[in-house]
Amino acid sequence: MTARRPMLLPLVPLYRAGLALKTWRFDHSRNVARELRDPVISVGGLSAGGSGKTPFLIALAKLVRELGYAPNVLSRGYGRTTKGVLRVNPQGTAAEFGDEPLLLARTLGAPVYVGAERYDAGLLAETELPDFHRAIHLLDDGFAHRGLVRTIDIVLLTEEDVRDHLLPAGNLREPISALRRADVVVLRAAEAAALQPVLEEALRGAAKPIRTWTIERRMTLPATMPSAPLVFSAIARPADFESMLAKRGVAAAATHRFRDHHRYSQCDLDTLLHKARQSRAGGFVTTAKDAVKLDAAMLSALRAHGTLAVADAVVTLRDEARCAEDLKHLLRERTRLAKHIVGPRPGTTLRERPR
């Protein structure tokens, strides 16, 4: 196990102690988590980014629709310049709503809401969406956001998570043992065999059965691809993106990485164009998440140099029929439990409902 920031390893025990206090508070204190009217399915990971939640969320929304529900997404809207609770306008900008919410709004064809408090975003959704009997909130990056009661907790686990350290030396928000709170753990097909023994050990002693789903990931490329492109991205795990491109036969002339959620500027554009000329790149390849952050002038400048291709990560569920049955069972079980509880109204703690 290698620390990303080894100089910060002495601070990990302090972070762990604070995390233990937070966990105890949510497990034992009243009036901490708040309840929405409609079911909430949380999609999250142990790491602060990079587990592939966005393409999985898109696949999950499709599955929820096939079960007859109307999904909407609740997101923090990380990196946006606006304040308050907003419904994402698909024609808006990443600066207004955040890159991932904007990408989801353009891709899903479902309402996406952003708010620092996801509970407030959910209230706005429930005000705007009349058919609440079939509505389901999909909570984006919600595993560590325990201030909102969730009906189902789905957590993505990767090999990199297992090798990582807790913050601040690594990127893990919570240890592997936190998976015992999950209802479903999602593994990548290429990593499932290696992770299964680790997962079994982590889940030993869990108070409830925890299901395992497996996903396939693939990269979709446009029909027209530049030769020897400059590959650039501003994502949490750029090496994954570059590796998937290489497996699809994309031979990069050069690569350029920005920090996750980076907002592109004219200076960045100049850097990319200079590097493209220097490496004799025939064009550019970037991610769908990055493309939504490039305004019309930036897109035009890049295309003046060469083709700009947007590569999209797509997730499919192995044994989708079983995953659908798992969802139906969990929703039915938790909804039945909620109906038998006499207690707080939406907006207050409902401790009997699993979080």
C-alpha cells in the first residue's frame, strides 16, 4: 500500500478518530438524518472520486426506468459558482451547475437537482414532480453523505480503493469495513476475482445480507478519430481513461492531465494547443465530463488545430435481470418497513429506516 501523500500519514489517525465520532453520531444520535417523501437510492464509493459513479448512475437510471419508476438525480454540484438549490438546465454551463450534474442532465433526460444539502435538493424535486408514487431519487456520490436517509445504498469498489490510504494521505473517505453499511457492492468485471476475497473479509460479521453486482466498462469512440491525438482530461483517475483508450487502439502523441473538476481557462487552452503543436498531434481526445466544460470558443479553437473526439465511458450490468430483482426486492422490503413505522414526518429523523 503506497500513500499518495506520504508526508500526511501522521494525520491519518486524527482523520480516523474524527470519522469514528461521525459514524457513532449517525448510528446512535437522534435528529441527525432527514427523510424525504420518495425512496432514495444512493450511489457512492469509498474514495473521493474516480470509481466510475457517473456512468454507473446512468446505467442505474435506465434500470430504474425499466422497473416503471421515474428517476431524478440529487447532486452536490461540486465546483459550481452558483448558490442555493437549482434544477439543472441541460443547456446551461458547468460553471452554473457542476460538470457531472450537467453531463447527467444532458445524458439521462431526467431531472437533475443540485444543492449543498441534498435533502433540500430532494424537497425541490418533490415540489416539482407531481407523480411521487413512482418517483425515485438517485443520490449522486451519497455513501458518505449520511445526513439524508436512503432506502438503498449502492457502493462501487475498485482495486485502487483496496490499495489506498484514508485521507489526507490517500483518497479514501472511509475504510473498507464501511461496506457493511451497504446493500449492494458493485465490482468491475476485470477486478471481481481479485476483489472477492477482500470483499468477503470486509463483510464478515455484517448485520444484513449484502448483494454483489458486477459491471462491464467499455469506451465508446466517435466514428471520426484524430491520428496520434493529444489526450487530455481533468478527472480523478486519468490513467484509467488513458489505458482504456490504448486498449481501443488509440495511440496518443502526448497526454495532459489537469486536477479533477478543473475549470478550463484560456491559459489552459493555450497550453493544450502548444503541446499539440510540439508533439505533432493530429487532434485531441477528451472525456464527456471534460467536454461539457469547454465553451463554444474553446471548442472552435481546438477544432481549428484538428479533430476533437469525445470518448465516453459506458457501463453495463452483468446479469441485469438479477440486479432488477434485487432492486425490486429491496424497494418492496424497505417500503413495507416504512409503512409500518409510526413516527417522524419527512424532514425529520427516521432511525428505523436503514441508512
